[in-house]
Amino acid sequence: MATTDFLTPVVDDPRTWGRIAAQNAVSDVYAMGGRPLFALNLVAWPSSELPVEMLAEVMAGGAEIGAESGFPVVGGHSVDDPEPKYGLAVVGEVHPEKILTNTGLRDGDALVLTKALGIGVATTAIKAGTAPESLVAAAVAAMTASNAPAARAAVAAGARGCTDVTGFGLLGHLLKMAAASGVDAVLDVAAVPFLAGSRELAAAGTMPGGSRRNREWVLSSLDSDGFAELEVLLLADAQTSGGLLFGAPPERAAQVVAQLGPPTSVIGSVRTGAGRILLR
């Protein structure tokens, strides 16, 4: 398998940005139940505006993630660009009988989410200079955390349907999975984990534009059951390097939650349907 992704800066520290971008890029391999073999750097850099020493820090962050995850980052490609961007092209492998796809949700599955939502709110606040240090630390910890343990747990639990939760938010990615699998997803809103402090910032008006677009995209296939707009926006929050979302038999899902620990949670269930999301 091969995948690629890259990001504009989401935090101020160059090495941390490199770590986040690398973790975000490799997450697609984990979402398919695979393991990364090697990666190439992808760089866009305003060479006349930003020093090459800063780029070296960014790339060092990406190399750290590779070393921590057991794959080398070897070479790559760079272009001169007015807006800095960094990411990886990743090559991985997966057993053909254990591959996870977005078409694999099954009637009766429990839905498991492995990272808290609210990263989009947090990064928007970071850019605006309004994020409290506790939220910055929690968001960075979430974005730099590997999805490898979650992928191994999902495969061991017998999952067949899985995705990583990134730019389309929980609702967007879940809707794509439900439609592709020919099922409905029932979401237990109270069970969905959020970064501490993200809800308060969202209520005060801090919300990325991508989250609003995600909400609009899912509305026609969403039964919100009277939940307020803010709640739906938070569920649609555009994530960077978010967790895995997968379906597994309920008893196996409970074992995954116990194995991985918080914030991993069972957040809903799957039933026969036609590709809708029902909030409960």
C-alpha cells in the first residue's frame, strides 16, 4: 500500500509540526490494518523567507516519528513555495486477509473511537493565540500519538471496517463508512470523548471553517434528534492526526477499550440501514 499527506503548520514549534505531520501521514497505513515500511519527505518551503535551519527541525520531527514507529524516512522531494508545507509519502504492507476498509462495518458492530475530538477547535485557537496551555499540550499529545496500537487492537478484535478521523471529522468519516457499508450508525453522543476545554472554546465561537463545511455535508443524512447545532459542529470538528474509528463485535470492542485505555471509547453501534447517522 502507498499513501501520502502533508500539512501547513498547526503549531509554532517546527519539530513538533514535523512530528504531527508525519504521524498524520502514516495514519492511513494504520487505518488499513497495515504497518509502514518506509517513507519519503514531502516539502514545500519559502526559502527566501524562512531559514533552512527551521526546515531541518521540521524534518527531524518527521524522522523521529519514523524511528519511534520502526520505519526509515529516506530522502524525498522539495519545492519552493510561498506557504510552508510538510508531510510524508508512506509505503506499507498489510496481510490481504486482515485488511481494514471503509466498507467493512457490519450489523451489530460496536463503534470504537481511539482519540478525543476537539483538535480542530484547539488548532484554531492556537493560531489565534487564545488556546490555554493545558489544551495546547493535550492537542499536541493527541496529534503526535501513534495509531499503531489501535490498529493492532482493531485487527485482533476482528474489525473489518475502519478509518482514521481527520479532515472530514467524526461525522463525515462515519457517514462515508456507513454509506459504503450499507448500514446505519447510531451515535451515543454522551460517550464521544473531547479534549478538555475544547467545548468551551467552541461555545465562545472558536470553530474551524472545515468543521462547518463538514456539518453542512452530513446534514441530509443525519438524524440529530434535537441536539443543538454546537453539539453537531463538535462532532463534525475537522481533526488533524485524529484517532481510528472502527467497528467490532461488542464484547471484543469492550476488550479494546480496556486494553487501550482512555480516551478510547465505545461511541455507538451499527445496524442494518441505508447509510445514515442517528444521534442518540
